[in-house]
Amino acid sequence: MAQGSRYKVAFKRRREGKTDYGARLKLIGLDKHRLVVRITGNHTITQIIDVGSSGDDTLVSAHSQELKNMGWLGNGKNTSAAYLTGYLCGKKALKEGIDGAVLDMGLVTSTKGSKIYAVLKGALDAGLNVPHNDVVLPDEDRITGEHIVQYAQSLDKAEMEKKFSQYLEKGLSPLDLPDHFQSIKEKIEKEVS
């Protein structure tokens, strides 16, 4: 009788820390659309995905780059951009006849008020039905950028120009962020609905 190894090598994506197969199996078993949220170094990506016979099928997607094409001057991965990307994805999903999904946040640790939950709040505000607990959603002030305005007001002009140089280079004063946020949200409402 031949002796083989007593251990089993995990799947490559598990070894690389990219996929939790147990969690994925639970999500697939629900037989519902998945709202997949991924936040990269510079962007927020949201997709509505179904499991197909030959792999996942992407039904709807939204990317923070689309916000920039609509005139968004802020960063593509901040909380406001995350909310707007979720809002855009939710509006697109409703237009395609998708009214509900379950949140798939991948291997990211669940943190109350995080950008993942800002995307969720955006999708909810767009009208998408996603099971959740309101406790995890970020405050309205963080979503609209009011906290940035308060911080910017506490700085003198030189400090503000130093800390918010990227905003100012793009022509956006940190004091105008809530108004800019609202104008992009209204633009999404007009273009997608």
C-alpha cells in the first residue's frame, strides 16, 4: 500500500487570500442576485451578479470612473464616491428590472460606517432592496462630506491649501463638497432614471 501525503493543498484563490469559498457557497445557496462591492486603491466598483452555469454573470455594474465622467471632482474611493457609485448601481439595477440583492463584500472585514456600507446605503436610497441592519450604515454627514467642511473650516488658509491640494487642483473647494455631491446625485437621477 502506497503512502501519500496527508495534507490537501487549498485552492489557489484561497491560498492567495482572494476567495472565501465557504462564504461564497452560502451566498450562492441563497439563489438571489449579489451586490458585489470592491474598493481598490483609487476606485469603487459595484456589480449585480448572478451565478451562471459557466461562471458568474454580471447583470449591472457601476464604477467610480463613471462619476468622474459625470463631473465628479473628488476622489474615486472616498465615502461620498462610494455612496454615489452604489446609488448609480442601484438606479441601473432598477432600470434593468432587478429590485433586490444580497451584499457580497468579499474578504473585507465588516466595519460599521465603512465605505462598503456607504455603497450599500447608496443602493438602498436608489430603491434596491438589500437585507441589512441600519446600525452599520454611515452617518449622512460622512456621506455628503459635511465632516470635511467642518474640518476645513477649522484650518487656516495655508493649512487648507496644503491638506486639500488635490481637491483645489481639480477646482473643488472642500467647503463646496456637499453641494457638489448633491449636484452629482441629481445628475445620476436624471441620466439613469
